Amino acid sequence: MAQQAGVLVASRFVQGIGAALVSPAALSMVTLLFTQRQERARAMAIWSGLAGVGVALGVVLSGVLTTITSWRWIFFINLPIAAFAFLATFPLISESRAAKRGRPDAVTLKRAMSGPGYSSVGTRRPGQRRLGMVGRKPYMVGHQEFAALYRVQAPMVSQWLSPSRGALDPGTATVVSGVRYWPLGFACRYGTLTPRQKQLDEGVKARLMAEQGEGWLADLGDELPPIVGQHEIIQAFHLPSQGTLATKIAADGFPRADWILSGSRLWLLETVLDAVPELRAVARSVVWEPDEHVVKALREGTYDGPGSQVLTRGRHAKYPR
């Protein structure tokens, strides 16, 4: 074992790098092992719950281990666990390869160089997608879900947004149909960014992921695919009124919403566009012809039509964007 302090510190550093690689590797294995949507959602909920339990129990169990044996076991304990995981990989995990290998772009290089500081700031560019996440919806939260993560009432989120408190930057949110929404990853991390840290409810996080089904844990707003609500859909298809769309939704004649957050339905833009042929087939008076300019603006994150700004009335619009 280490005979000098420098060797010990270096060993712990390497061990920390390995620990940092475990979480994304485990998540990727979950997506490979569980192919059915419901099974995968349940597995991810269990995985998230165990991760939270591990954070709490790790400190306690490590203290018990070093008390019963010696401090050297903080290294030894990983060997049998790693050996078991290595041997179990071959019979359980099948090989998978991307059809096309990606190449790092300028954004990727900038993030790698900027490190943790870059991830603490969010900007609203919902048209840009993270490499490998195209076609998959991110886990999202509205005011009510954000509040539930920290065991507070929904109006508290509006107070965090207050300019006088400055606890939550409005720029971290994506505005859809006049309401703010956040990636679940950022919402879970928010409690660590405040002067007085807030305790995250891991159970609520797991429940939200299970309810939303298959998805990915997004963080920054610029990693989100285009998301639309009723305001954007009405504008994209130039529908005569909101009642026309509401009637279509109520009669199950419109695609099922990808999210129902704080009582509002949201869709991936691609979900709506993929349903256009079916909508046309049963349409009587509505043409269901998407406006290419509106669709392009939604994809590029430059849409400034109805719904792009926080509503001036309602419980979610107490403070301007």
C-alpha cells in the first residue's frame, strides 16, 4: 500500500475518477437491459432511489467499516464489488454500438474546458439538442413539481423568482405557452446552488421520472428539444381558436401529451408533426398544414409568437421574465 501521503492522495484521485464514470455507465446499462417503456421507467425510478439512499448510507457504512476493520478497507472494499460487476457484465449486457460516431464540436469542447462553472448557468435555447438525445424527451418540471422536489408549496417557486430575492434566475427556465418549465436535472441541482442548501426529496424525483416514462435527465435549457403547448400549436397550424384544439384534445383526436406538468399538457414538436397525416385524414374543416416559418423558429429557439413570453396574468406570472 501507499508509503507516502502523495501516493495516497493520487490513489484517491484516481478512485474518484472511476466513481464519476460509474453513474453514466449504470444509466446506459439500464437502457440496454430494460427495453420496454414501463419496465425501463420502473428501473430508472429504482436506480434513482438507490442513488439517493447510497449518498445517505455511504458515510454511515464507511464509518462502520473503518471502525470494525481499518481505514485501508476504503480501498479493499471496491475490489470484490468491481470483480462481481465485471463478471456479471458479460452474461447480462449485450454489445451495442452507435450507427454513426459523433465528433466533438465547438460547444462540446467549450463545456469540457469550462467545467462545473459552465453547468451552473442556463440559457433558453430549446432548439438545440444534446448529442445522442435526438428523439428522446427530457424529464421536465413545472412550478408544482419543482416545489414538490423540495417539499414546499408551488407559490414558493414564484418567490424564488422574485427580483428582490434573486434565488432562482428566470433565464434557467424554458417558456412554453406562457409558463416556465425547467429540466429535472437542473431542478434537482438547484438546492445545492443556494446560500442555504435545500434538501432534495429523492422519492419525488423518482416518482416524476416514473410518471414521465422513458426519457433523459436534462440539465441546461439549451439541451432541450423543441417543446410546444397549445399556444404554439395554434400558431403553427393557424387554428381558428383555442377551443378548436381543446375540443380535439378532449375527444382524444390529438396525440397524447408527452408531459402533463402543473396541470398543463406539453408535446415534443416532433410528436405533433408526426401526427399531421392522421390529423388530416380525419379532419373536416381544419387543414392541419404546419407553417414552415413557425416550425423553423420553434426548432431554432427563435420563436417569439404567442406563448413565448410569461403570461401577464395567472399564478405563474407574478414576476416578469
